[in-house]
Amino acid sequence: MSRHRSELASIKALAQALTAEGRLAELEHRTNDAARAYLDAIQLGHEATRGGPLIDGLVRVACEAIGLQRLQPCVTNLQASECRMVIGVLEAIEKKQESFEEVLKVEKKWIRQAYPFYQRLVGSIMQLFNRAALKRAEQKFQTQQKRRSDLLLSVATRAYELERRQRPKAVSDLVPDFLKVIPKDSLIATNGLVKP
């Protein structure tokens, strides 16, 4: 387990290095390169931790948060073609993402394989007392999903504005020309309006 934690720390450090590369590209006015580096950090988190236990899922959330935090302010400087590239990557992530429930199933299977019965029994008892920690982890997953969905809508709105020379009147105007589907977890989509 200590080796695995070290690997996860390396993944997070690599995500931070990718965002530093993106920041440098931003300072050099290479917006497309910056956006790509931030997307690489997000993708790294998703691909490197897929199919892992809860700790892997939390590293995925952290890597995505690192990339999204830098990508969000970059959106207003993207051109239409760059927006479409970002949309493609974010939609691919949305399609393949693991839910919190799926991660918990992997966690349980991983525990059964990694620990003898008596340690699993103690762990199960500890989880009864640690429900608050699981709830916080689930909230992190949900919050990050909403942030990604909202960013996806923001980028699609930017592309719409650049290509159509006007703001969309509703989120549904973005489908199917700019988005395949409206992200269900978005706070913006819930309101049905695209924010100015």
C-alpha cells in the first residue's frame, strides 16, 4: 500500500507539473498550448486512477481540480477551434468517468483481496463510525463533476458566441451543434439558462 500511495503522489505531482507548463504557455500567450496542458492534467487523473479504490478516486478528483482551476479562466481567451477541442476532451471524460458508487464497489473488492478476514472485519466496523468521511468523499466527487459540467457548458457557450455572433438563449441551443448532450450534473443546465 505504501508503494501505491507513492505512485498516487507521483500522479498528483505530474498533474501539478502539467498545470505549471500550462501557466508558462499562458504567460507566453500560447492559449491553445495552455488549454491542452490543463486538459492533460485532467485526463491524467482520470486515466491513471481508473478502476482503482477510493484513494485513487480522490487523487483523480484532486488532479481534475488542479487542471480545471487553471482552465476555467483560460476559456475567455480560446478561439472557436480551441473550444471545440476542449469540448471533445471533456465530453470523452464525461462518457468514461466512474461514479462514486462504482469506485466504492472497487474499494470493497480491493479490500477483500488485499486484507485477511479479521482485518476486513475491523475495517467494516471502522467504516460504520466513519460514514461522515465517506459522505465528504462523495461530496467531493459530486462537486468536481458539477464543476466539469459547468466548464463544459461555458466552453460550448463561448464556441457558440464565436461562431454565431450571439449568446445562446438556452442551454438546449448548444445541442447538437456544440454539445452531444446537456450535462445532467451542471448547475447551469438545471436553471435552463446560459449565464452571461
